[in-house]
Amino acid sequence: MGGFRRFLMQGELVIIAVGLVVALAFSTLVKAFTDSIITPLVNAAQGGSSSQGLGFTVNGQFVAVGVFIGAIIYFLIFMFVIYFVIVVPYRVYMKKRGVEVFGEPTPTMACPFCLASDLPKGATKCLHCASELASGG
């Protein structure tokens, strides 16, 4: 049990758990916002008094385009909130600890023989075709 407790109390795992709880809370808030405000506004764009909202009928089945547009807006708002409330502060926190997270990818080069473009800068041999690279970077 002690090993499991130490595993659960690791700093990274606790940060992830807190982030998940915050994300779920924001998810509920953003879902209420899109369901109560955004979706009715999108459905109002159709005009008329249709209670089904923005969409069309195919063989007696209603295709709710307004609900789909609301879901896209929900996703965009949710990802925006997660990025600026969780990712950016976490990146700053980890940078203060001397660890780079979510940074720029390492520079790569391309193999002139097999055209693989994921070789590390300065590589002398291709990982894919095993060709010797003359320049080494």
C-alpha cells in the first residue's frame, strides 16, 4: 500500500489530477453556456418558428446542423479555456523548475536518399535507409 500511496502523491500525478478536475468543471460551465446561449442563437439564425432548430429533414429524420455548430463552438471554447487556464500556467511553473514542457520541437533534417524528414540535426546515418549522410547536419 505504501508504494501505491507514493505513486499517487507524486507531484506530476497530483498536478494532472487537479488539472483534470478543473477541466471537468470548465467543461460543465462551457456546455451550459453553449446549450443555453450559443445553440439558441445559432438556431435563431434559421428564422421562422421551427422548434427543432437549424437543420433539415431527410426521409423523415431531422439533421440538427445547429446542434453540430454548437458542439464545434463548445469544443473551441473549452480548448481555449484549458490552454490558458491549465497549459500556460503549467508551462510557466515547470520553466521555473528548470524543465521545458510543450516547447518547440527539436530541429530535424531530411535524408537525401529516402527523403525521410525526421532525422535529428547532426545525424551521420539515416535511421530509415541506413545511408551515410556526408554533411552530418
